[in-house]
Amino acid sequence: MTTELPIAEISYLEAWLESFISSYSQSSNKQLLAKICLGVNAIMQHDDFDQLADRHCSYYKMKNYWLWRYQIA
């Protein structure tokens, strides 16, 4: 028997990411940076990421930016 994790709607993932970025702006710490990186990656690996075609470039830029912030923290 195999169980698969439910796939979250991409809009929920975006809202989740937005809340972590908002929290980070108020209280920056490495744990929030890790959650932000995780959120960006989850969105980019989502099956529906192609629906965000107009924002692909933005997500790649965000990924690089937040990963950089995480590495220097």
C-alpha cells in the first residue's frame, strides 16, 4: 500500500510564501529564510507551475535572492 501526500493548490502555496516573507520583514531569522526557500521551491516544483508562466522569471529571481540571503545569514 502506497500513500501519496496531498498536493496543495498552488495559490495556497503562494499565500503561505507571502506570509513567511511578511513575517521575515518583521523578524528576520535563519529559520524563516529556510521556510521561504522551501516555499519557493515547492511552488516551482508544483504540477501547476506552468500556469504561472508570466511569473516564471520572478520565481527564479526570488529563489536566487532568498537562497543568497540564507547563505549569508
